[in-house]
Amino acid sequence: MTSNTIPAVRLVTAHTGASSSANELGMREMQVEAYARRGEQYLLIKSPPASGKSRALMFIALHKLHEQGLKQAIIVVPERSIGGSFADEPLTQHGFYWDWTVRPHWNLCNAPGADDVKVAKSKVKAVGEFLASDDRVLVCTHATFRFAVDELGIEAFDGRLIAVDEFHHVSANPDNRLGAQLTQLIGRDKVHLVAMTGSYFRGDSAAVLSPGDEAKFETVTYSYYRQLNGYQWLKTLDIAYSFYTGRYVDKIVDILDPAVKTIVHIPSVNSRESTKDKHREVEEIMDHLGTWKGTDAATGFHLIETAAGNIIKVADLVDDDSAKRDRVSAALKSPEARSNRDHVDVIIALGMAKEGFDWIWCEHALTVGYRSSLTEIIQIIGRATRDAPGKTLARFTNLIAEPAAADDVVAEAVNDTLKAIAASLLMEQVLAPKFEFTPKDTGPKEGFDYGPDGYVEGRTNVGFHEERGQFHFELKDLVQPTTPEAKRVCEQDLNEVITSFIQDKQSIEQGLFNPDVVPEDLTIVRMGKIVRDRYPDLSETDQEAIRQHAIAALNITQQAAKIVTDTATEDSSGELKANTSFVDGVRKFMNVRELDIDLIDRINPFDAQVAILAKAMNADTLKQVQAAISARKNTMTEEDARAYAKRAVEWKRERGRAPEVTSQDPWERQLAEGVAAFARYRAKAAADG
């Protein structure tokens, strides 16, 4: 059995305490920034797990109810377990003006019943009664809200605040009912909307909001970098992928440490990683942890004696017995679970404990089988990135089955592998400081450190604002956005554009496994198509500006990460250094040469991931992956041919001659081939004419 666990991403933070400390109103850093925009009718808060989005909403909602004339606030969460995040809070004790209170019968997430359609529909009557009452706050699930809007009508919610938690569940796809209802609410323009999410992108290719609706929202973006760098305790986050052959329950022995607070997500029974007996899998995992000694009568936790002689407590959320599972779930949500580190040691889950689950002591999120989306990976990582006393290291491990020589489902294994690499690419981007790009010699930005020499005209300048966790880059020949919408995308939504690129299977396959790939195929053609598809109403100039900003952000992150990987992270005492390595890595990369967008377009953003994959798999399985991908390569599409032809026109205008198919430059050859292919498509269309 092969077994290598390769750290794909490591973030070492300065743990400044900035994101954990509160001001005189009891607000943390992110909450202050969100509250400053409390007067906006449409507000989108993009902030990582554990940054305080729920409390931020309380502050904003209370101001809207007491000072802005709104009648009521309706808090909408994806599942009942998350409703606990909006329980009563005595905010005045911490300096705020009002307390947050929800009358017990208006927190519909606490009402008896399962998370199913029948129960959600039954609560619609309660929503109607609330709307007719003088009470101020209601909490319900997405499903209950959808049914309530269908039955009561859009107009019933006029004059109220609708706050949607875990907003990535919404989609601009017309088949997404909640998304369609929010579009109606925005069109009617008689409610206030606050949308909150830790990952403003979905697992599929659909946008969360249409560009027109999204443009109406004021955005608060608080980056993962600022969140983790500002913690008091947590210093290091490791994200790793482990490939195995055989049964995962045999491999998990090498990864699951009973001394580490861990959430284990076992695979779906429908996945190929599953043994098809989820209860037996839980039993085998517990057998690995130690000897079963019974269950705790109060909590339902299993008591396991480890090889070291310690008794650990294991919470089983996989059990089909709803009474047992509800008792365990209630124990995990109790105040003691937050205040007492030793309340529980290991949680084993299947579909639960992903988003909105608040166990601050979790040090290791161990997930078997690649999950349904990159969004889900972000959410699961968030379970381990809570700050807690004495907790200095957190890690996420994704245990994935690799294709074996006798494997008859190689394609599925290949897809899982590609998704894992995509997730590592995405997380490096999510964990990086925010990027701001300007053309060459636009001048220094206030508050930015430009290194020991300061800002120097005529040089490639890179500034870093430590408090904001933000870089300022100067790039030669950079196209700038010309409209407010394009500027908003470049300032706020580059990660969403990059995510679409990373989720594009053709980009990953070509970038990882095609030795003849021309980087411009990825950075110009594939990214250009993604930008055009996402923002079809923008001009070509604005589309090109967004493309350049997104590919620059992705490639600079990747190049800096490679430098960081090659940099020693331990001093003589073995202690990890504070997180200056990423900043230094960016500056080192930027100062190597005169940096322009043309140079960045010539870098394959998947290079670093090829190295990770090579370490994690042996030569035979790598060849299998490459063969499986090569077998399904497509010829150039008409759309791609058109894109190459347009680039060829620019190329000819700049150089005074057409690109030649015999050129030694691979990009020039590709342009020439694209012109020829486009000519064939046009000739065929004329002949069919």
C-alpha cells in the first residue's frame, strides 16, 4: 500500500491577536468593518469561518431595527444546527447599545423534527404568525424560508431585514429556488438583505448572484490571511493530501492520532472510497484509537482507552438511531463543549459537522474521499481554524484513493486527484494576502512598506500593508478596468474568477499532464473564456483587465509559494518563524526582473502542483493518470480557435507580421494554428451555408 501525506499548503502566522481582540463596543476587527456599512440596503459579508459573522449580523440587525425603521429581522440558515449561532447574546455587557434576543418559539431551528421538507413546510404557519406579530427576530432554515415566500408572497416581507447565512447555497441558476426568490426581493426593492458566507463560490460553475444583482451589494471582504494572522493562539495551518491504495480504514492508522482533537469525515456510502458499511467503518476507526470501554450516559460519547492508557471520548454522528445521534449532537453544542477542551476528543461524522459547526478545540480535520465541491473543502477546513487557548497547530488532511493498476474506475480516481490539486491551488489563493495591481510608476500607496530601498521609480515596486494584509504590485503593460463593475471585480472578486479557472477540468488537465502545453493556452485562452462567460456584458477592455488581474494574482501566489517551500521555516530552536516568508517570497519573485503581464502569462500556474503530485504518487500511477487524460484530449473548438485568431491580430499589430506555424516560439505556433483552425471553421460554415 502506498502512503504519502504531502503538505500542499502551509501558512505560518504572526498571531498578533488583532482579529480576536474586541473594541469598546465588543466588536472584533471584521465586525467593526461590517458595522461601518450598517446603513447599506444590500450588504455582502465575505469572511472565513470563526471570524464572527453571526455576531456581526447581530450588531447590524439591531441597528436596522432600532435606528433604520425596519420592522423585523429574519435570519435564514441552511440547517437547524447552525441556528444555535443566533441564540440570545447579552451584547450590552460588552459595551453595545442593545442586547440580541430571540423569543424561544421564534427560533424555528430549535423546534422538534428532522431537517426534511415536510417539517420545513409545517413551519410556514409560524413564519406567517411572526410577520403579523410585534416581535422583532425570527430564525429559520433556508427550506422554511423558501416555502414561506412561496405561500405568503414576496410582498409579505416588505420593510424587513432578510439575512442569509452560508450564502454560497444560493445560485443565479433559475432552478435554484432561493436564488430566484432573492432576485424577486431585490427587484421589488422593499427589503434589506445581508448575505454572509465564508466562501463566495460554489462547487459547480454557477454564479451565486447575477452580475446585475451582485452590483447592488456593498461588499465587506475579510481575508483568511487577516483572520489567521490576527489570532492569539493558532500559529500554523497545514493542508495536506494523502493518496492510498487498498482500504482507507487501513491507511487511516497512519494519520489519525488519538492525542489530537480531530473531526473525521468518513466517505459517502455511494463513493468508491466507502466499504459500503459505514457502521463497520466507525467501529474500525474506534478500534484503531484503542479499546472500547462503554458509553457516557449523559453525552452518549464512546469511551476509548488508548495505548497510552488514557480514556478519550469519541462522538459518533454516523449512528442511524436518531435518539442517540440527537443526544450526541446536543452534547456537542453544549456550553461545556466550548469551555472545556477535554469535553470530547474525536468526532466521527458523515454529512454533519461541516459548515457552521463550532468546536473551537478541533486541531485536525481529516476527510476521507474528495468531497462534492471546493466550497465544502473550505467549510471543512474552517472547522479546524478556530482560535483556542493552547492550540498552536491546525491541519486538514484529505485522504484520497489513488488509481491502482487493477483499478477499473481510473477515470473517477483521476477526477478525485485533479480536484485535490485544484483545492490546494485554491487554498493557496484564499490564504494569500489581498492583491492590488496598478500600472508601472503610479506611485506609492500610503501605509505600504516597499522594502529597505523604499519606493523607487522605474523599478518593479511591491508594497505590503501588514495591518490590512494587502499587497500593492506595479506591473508593466497592465490593462486597468474602466467601469465601476469591472473595478469592483478586480478589487473584490478575483478569488471567484480564479476559482472558476481552477474548477475548469480542461485547464487542470492541460496544466498538470500535458508536457507540451503552452502556458498562454491556460492564462490567455482558458482564463479569457472564463472571464467572458462570467461577465458577458462588460467591454473587451474590462474583460481583459479582469483576466490580467486574476492570472497575475494566481501566478504570483504560486511563484511565492514555491519560494516559501524552498525556504527553511525553522530556527535553531526548532520553533516556526513568524509569517514573513510569503511576503519575502513575493518580493523576491517580483524583483528578479522587470515584471510585466506578458511575462506572467508565460508561467504555468500548475507547475508547483505537478511537483506535489510527483511526490505523492509513484511513477506507475502517475503514468496511468496521464494516459487517462491524454485519451480524452479534445481538438481545438471553434470558440478557442476564434480566441486564438483574435490574439493573432493583436500579435500581428504589435510585431508587424503574422504568427508563423514554423516558429520556434510555442505561443506563436499556437496562434498560427488557431488562425488556421478558425479559417477552416469559417470555410465549413460558408460551405454549409
